[in-house]
Amino acid sequence: MTKPTATPSTQSWKDVAWLTVLGTAGCLILSLGLNYLLLFSEALTPFARSVITATLLPLAIGLPLFLMLGSKQAEIRRYRQELNRSATYDRLTGCLNGPVFTSMVDRRAAKTSEAGPRSGAFLVIHPEHLKSLNLRFGLEWGDEALRLIASTIQSSVRKEDLVGRIGTSMFGVFLPGATEKDAKEIGERIKARVRDVYFAPKGTEDVLAVQVGGVVFEHELAFEDMYRSAEERLLEVRDEARVALSHINN
């Protein structure tokens, strides 16, 4: 028969109880010891002894206590920030994670604007040859390729744009207020900068590439509608690329 073990919460309360008892005992011993020593000092008046006691005790007890409490508060604040970040951003790429990105886009679409309908664009970005990279060099290099592509996308968009990882190897970019010209320029900039990224898995230089599909809208749509339209456009781009490649080969 196994002996029951204390749960983490029970153990925590025991630790708190012991710390409280020992801390209180220490404060009492310090206070009594200090008063005892000062009691036999003939050079000090009763008022001087009380001033010393009133000054030293708060310094000896309060200073380390509040220092400990302050460090714990800072630690708790740091943990909360890390939790908020992990709940908001994708760990691998640093982009908004899928649920947060979708929610932020949908909230933007649901808001009413006094200036009237808001236009914009939505891009879907697929890395090319990612499966091939994983097979040739390993999954860690496929992850590194995704990190480099995500970083390039983030540095290629405007400050107000949203970038999210919306699939295992897919990114979405929401461009509020963007015109068709803006969307094309941003899409081409992303593709060009990704091609220029230095990527040399295991010392072998390789070229990264992405395909971009997008939709421009006069009225902000729900995320699903924008994603579906952008994905359809991406499929059209892929088909056009295949046709062009077959004509070249023939």
C-alpha cells in the first residue's frame, strides 16, 4: 500500500506556514535582543534608545521583506508577460498565431466606421519546396526556413498591417486600407526579399521562394471570406505558373 503524498497546493501552504512562523519568531528575537542590549547602555537616554529601536527594526525587517516582495512581483509580472506572448504569438515564427490573427481580423471587419466602408487587402503566402527541404535537410532546417520567411514578411509590410501564421506552412497578411497597387507592391516585395535571403542548410546554399495570392475589397469582409478568395487567387497563380512553364519546356 503506497503512502499518500502531499499535493503541490498542500505543500505550498505548509511552506508558507513555516515561513510565517520562522519569520515572526525571527522578528521577535531581533526586537527583544535589540531592546535588551540597549537597556544596559548608560550612554543613551530612554528617548535615544526608542529612536534607535524605531529606526533599526524597520530597516532590519522591512527592507529585506519589501525587497523580497518587490522581486516576487517583478517575477510574476514577467511570467504573465511570457504567458500573454505565448498565447498571442506563434512560438516558431514570432507572427500572430492563427486564432489571434483570425480574431483580430474579424474584430476589424465587425467594427463600424463613421467614415464609411473601409477598403483593404488580404494576402495568403505559401512557402515553396518546404517538403523538399524537410526531406533533404531535416525538419529543423524546414523550421529555420519558416522563421526566415516569417521575418522577411514582417519586415516587408507596413506598421499597421497584421501578419499571422494560419497553417503549418502558410501565412496571412491583412492590409487595412490598402489599394490594389499597394497589395501588388507588398506582395512583390515579399517575394523578392524572400528570394534574396541567405539560406545555407548544412553549408549548402539554397533558394527560398514563396507564392502569394491576394484579394482586394472595398468593404472589409470576415476572415473566412477574405481567406477563401485569396486562396482561390493563389491557386489561379499556381495554374498560370504551370502553364507558362509547360510552354517554355515545349
